[in-house]
Amino acid sequence: MKIGLFIPCYIDQFYPQVGIATLQLLEKFGCDVSFPLNQTCCGQPMANSGFAALSKGCDKNFVSNFSGFDFIVAPSGSCVLHIKEHLKDDKHPEEAIKIRNIIYELTEFLTDVLHVAEINAYFPYKVGLHNGCHGQRGLHLSSMSELVAPAFSKPEKLLSMVKGLQLSKSVRIDECCGFGGTFCVFEEAVSVKMGKDRIKEHNANDVEYITGADTSCLMHLEGILKRNRSNVKTIHIAEILNSHRS
């Protein structure tokens, strides 16, 4: 199984340990993983800001880098959703469509493709789970509380396999953290207030870590936690699933 590892810009630049953990985790499950060295931004920031036409170069580069793989995996729900919904290449339209169908967010890939039933991981801490909007509502990584339907959560299912981990749920389990990409820049006050509301619920559960499948959301929450000199830390789910006894 040939896997193309897609690492979004902010993970590459600010949280490289998340990319490393993703690579190691996939290799533990027997995947043949390659990291295309010429990959760049997927184009999501431009598209979300109303400049989708300017992301054509990103699309072309993405198709060039990720053609020929059985699957493409990334530790980011938002970037995966962007590719699934927007990737186009006028010169290679069929290849772009194929890529849109074989790209997966990490937890989605582990549960739906590899059907992971056991994880040899150890993380002896009390953890709160944040559900990112793109992953939940776009990729359906977990159920939405407003729907009258059976509850499910792919990240939660994987975290339940981690030895020593105590998972705590917030009251509003699928409320936005307020990051929203450029939203946190143009609507700073609203964005920060939303983030503080999320952290307040996790603090009420006395968690030691907040985890999730989107580093962008965790980065936003981390900034608020640090400004408040909180002892609570953020950690990407890939790092937890790849953890082991020291």
C-alpha cells in the first residue's frame, strides 16, 4: 500500500513533530509511506479568503506531487476537506478527481481503511477532545449533537485504545473553537471569546491536555492557554497515538 504523506504548511513550519508522529504511526501499521519533497500549500487560505482563482498553481503542484499513490493521508481535517472539495487541474482533470477520492484525514484513514482495532500506545494523562469543524461537519469524523442520530467519533474510538489515557468530554462537544483560518485575524475579538469558551469547559474537567485532529484549532487554543499562563497543554492526536512508555 503506497501512501503519500501530505503535511500542511503550519505543521511543517510550526509543529513538525506532528508530521513525524504521523509518519511513524503509519509505518507501524505496515504502510509504505513517501513524502513528496516538492509539496507546498494546498491553497486553502487563498480559497477561503475569496481568491480561489489564485490557488490554481497550488492545485497543479498538488496533482504533480501526489499522483500515483494508493492513498494520500494528512494529519489535518481542514486541508483534506479543501482538497476533497476544491482540487482541480485543467490539464489532468481525471487525476485530480482520483486524488479527491483517495485523500484521507489520519484518524479517518486508520478507522475506515486500515480498520485499526488495537494501538500500542501509552499516554497516562487526563485528556479533553476538541472536534474541529471541518473534520466533524465536512469529513464526518464524528456525529453532530444537533442531529437525532446514533453518536460516533473516530478520534474518540482511537483514543479509547490508548493505555492510561482518561478521556473527558466537554458539555458542548462540537462547538467551534473560533479559529476559522483568516476569521481569527479579521474577527479577533469574537475568535478569542469562542476559544476561551471552549477552554473554560475543558478546565472544568480538570484536563491536562487538549487534543484534536486539526493543529490549526489546537494552535488557536494553545495561544489562549499560554496567554493565561495555564498548565494545560495541547497535543495533536497523532502524537498521542504514537506515544509509548519511556
